Amino acid sequence: MRQMEKFNYEPNGYNRKEVNQFISDVIDQTSGIVKKYTEQKEKIHQQEAEISKLREEVEHYHRIESNLKDTIIRAEHTADHIKYLAEQDSDIIVKDAKNSASRIVNEALIKAEKIDNQTDIANKNLKIFKRKLKILLEQQAAIIDEIEDIEILD
């Protein structure tokens, strides 16, 4: 903008041409300033809209990040819980297997003991039977000897 302008005097006041030129220059400069101001204002408005949009995007990504963190934490807790349950199940399975194995071994020992007892009883019965059979055969042989003696006497 121009500094204080000094106009030349004419018979009816200041030089009209100089004053009109000055006014035209002031209007041009003011129009340029207003135009720059309007452009800057529009640019600021666009930048504010862009900043607002970017803030919304940042908030959106923060929500996504928060959701992902929550999901990861829940997944970790779920994995830990599943691992805990699997360990409990495996402990139960091992305990049941040990109990079953012990029961099977005990049943086998009991059966083996019964078979041993039955074998002992069978062996004793066989010895008794052999003794009785031997005695019976000896008695029969004695009877046969007596019968032979009886026939010879006749």
C-alpha cells in the first residue's frame, strides 16, 4: 500500500486525476488483499476440514488398535484356559490309565493266585486219588491173590 500520498492543488481542489488514480490503486490493492484473505480463509477452511478428517481417521485407527489389543488379550486368555483344561484332561487321562492299569494288574494277580490255588488243589486231589487208587489196586491185588489161593486149594 502506498504511503501518505500528497496531491497537487488545482483551482477547484486537488488534482482529480491524481485522486482518482490513488482511489483506483487503493481499490486494486484492497481487492487484492480481500482476494488473498478470501483465498487464505478458504485454504484454512479446507485444511481444517482435512485436519478434522485426519483426526477422525486417527480415532478410527485407535479404535481398531484398541479392538485388536482386546482381541489379542482375549485370545491369550482363551489359549491359556484351553491349555489349562488340556492339562487337566491329560492329568485325568493319566490318572485313569494308571488306575485301570493297577486294576488290571490286581485282577491278573488275583486270577493267577486263584489258578495257583486251583492247581495246588488239583495236585493234592490227584495225589489223594493216586493213593486211593493204589490202595484200591493193592486191595484188588490182595483179593485176586486170595482168589488164586482159593482156587489152588480146591
